[in-house]
Amino acid sequence: MTPHRKRDTMHRSIRAIAGIGACAALLTGCAFGGGGATEATTDPDEDVTLTFQSLAFQDATIQATQDIVDAWNAEHPETQVDVVQGSWDNVHDQLVTQFQGGEAPDIIHNEASDMTGFAQDGYLADLSPYLSDDVVDSVGQGIWDSVSIGDEVFAAPTVMQSYVVFANTAAFDAAGVAVPTGDELSWDALRETAQQLTTDGAFGLGWGLRQPTAPFMNLALGFDGTFFDVADDGSATIDVGEGELAVPEAVHAMAYDDASLDPITLTQSGGDVLPGFLGGQYAMYVGGSYLAQQIADSAPEGFEWTVLPPLAGSNGSAQGTSPQTLSVPAESEHVDRAAAFIDYFMQADNLAAIGEGDCLIPASEAARAELETATEGQTGWAEMLASGATLEAAPFQLAADYPQWKDQYATPAFQEYLAGTITLEQLEQRLADGWDQVG
């Protein structure tokens, strides 16, 4: 079966059984990894309270999450949901402890790349029997691929980030440079624009790349760079070529050949670089779309900014994404009820509210349309939402040993290359050799 036919088959399978699960409580919830079946609550007269571990941290998103829960609770007195606050800082270790101790929350908020390993180990229920047609049809297949193993879905994708270019429009005006417009911004155009905006004491571009692996690998899809070929069981082979190296090579050239990208920022986080952008030290700034909220909150009075069109390589503006997700433990006594809440959470108005609170892109096309209407005329939103149309699963997210390879080999190798201590050819070798060590 070709990959294209396999994706189509999975999508049809989800749709065929989703309507049944949305209307009636099923007897069992399937677990991944041969974990067997888990009995689900079927007595409609039984009152149930579910725990929902949320990682929302911005005030607007915390409130939006609570509003969704309150609305659900008002409509479903037999299935109440209690929000428990978690943290992105320790969610992985916390989940390991919770799963091992049989104390995982009924509804788990995390991101796809972190939940993949738990799914492969059999800790997560298959949600595909419970998702409604509206939810399934409104999320693109490329996003479903990021939360699926074979024909089973281990999480529902809620919101996503893309990497975008923020621009100080006053700096463009002062330099006499036109602000790029259109559907896409090529990497060559970004490089040329950065050169034009570099003046004494100011760089055309700042980019916090202290943790370079995720941006480099997600943006590589714009050059058809996939890094891995992954089987359903998570085993993978690595292939590092021109497409995979195009983005780090472009960044290196801007920093050292053109001197248009401040090399100091390559050792900093995105938050560290933001003050320089707001202070006029960098005319452009690359970062996650969520940073738009920090720019709006922190910019000095009169600061004029926008978001440039999505970055595009030889394969267009495709980007990989690891969406935020909602999952249900396979061991939950109430898989059907927890999944019903997730289906409710995935309604367009709910995802639009979550996306607006975090400056993130809803996974649902219907929610993106609703958010586009709600934010019409607001700085940057049209461009950020446009970038969401080409977000898709990146193969590395389903590679079983990716987290170890990323931390122990890929990140140090990328950092050394950005520091100028190894060549592009040595980077390629380090990445491949590192995978051989963990694979």
C-alpha cells in the first residue's frame, strides 16, 4: 500500500466509525501497543467526574479553557469535568509517574511528539471510534498523521504553532525597503531583505536558536527534507541530505557570510532575543507564532510591526508541526465519556477561543475560519493563520528514539555548526552517526 493510499484508508476508517461513537457509549476502548481493551462507562444514569490536566498558562487561555469546561458541565450534569493545572516544564516526567502508578488524569493535555511514545507503549486509548464526522473532516489529514499510529488515533489535535517572521515596519520604512507581501516568502528573499536592513549597529535579523533542532527539522519540510522514514512501530531510518540541511545552511550563511543575522542570537532563546527586536536592534525576528502575544503585550508605545508571509523553500511553505493534543489513558474507566468531552472541546468556537488566547493556530479548518473573522484587521493574524494551511506531520515525530537522538546528538551537533566549529559535512555525519547510536 502506498503512503497516500494508506492515509486515505485511515481517514475513511475514522469517518466510518466516528458517527457511532459520537452518539452512543461503546463497550470498550482500544489501547495501543497490544495493551488490550478497557471497559468504558455505559450506564447513562451513573454520575462521573473526570479530571482534565490542562497545561494552559496564559491568562486568556486559562479562562477560555475554564469557559469550555463550565459550558460542558452545565450541559452534561452526569459527566462533570474538573480542571487540574499542569505545567509544560515537567509534564513528561509527571505523566511517566502517573502512568506507572495508574493515576493518570482522564483527559491529558500535551503535544503530539511527547505523547507518541506513550501511545507506542500502550498507555493511550484509540479515540477514532468516538470522534464525530465534523471533527474528523475539519482537520487535515497531514495533522491527523501526527497523532496516529496506523489506523488508530492516540490524541485529538487542538492548536499548533508555526515559525514566522516578525517585522519592524518602521525599520523597513527607514531603510527604504518594501515590506514583503504575497502568499510566500522565499528563503532567498529573506536573506536578501536581511542584507538590505543591516546597518551600522543593527542587524536585519535576530533568531533565538539555542534549541535549534525543532525549528530546523520542522522547516526542512519546505525543502522536502524529512530526515526519517518511520514504520508504524516507530522504527526509523535516517536520511540527511540537501533538503534536511537547507535551513541550517541558510542560517549559517546569513550569520557568517552576510553578517545580516546577529550570531549572538544563535545561542539565545526566543524570549532572550525579543527585547532586541522591540528595541530596534533587529528589523526582523523569527520565532514561534505564539510570540505574537508577547510582542503585543511588551512592545513600546508606537512600535509598528507585522508578520511576513510564510517562509517557503523549494517544496513551498510546508512546515512540520507537533500540535497540542488531548488524549485519554487506555486504563481509564470512562474512555467514552472523556472522549465525548474531547469531541466537544474540538468544536470550532472552542478551538478558536483557545487559539486566540495563545496566538496559536487551530488544527480545525472551521476554527481557523472562525478565528480569522474574529481577528480581522488585527496585526499579524491573517499571515499566521495562512501559515497553518500548510502545517503537517513531520516523520521524526513518530520515530521512537527521536527524543533521545534530539537531546544527545542532534541539538549539540546543530549548536556546534551554528557556532562555526564543525562544517556542514561534519554536521551531516554527526546526525547520521548519532541515530546509529540510538537506533
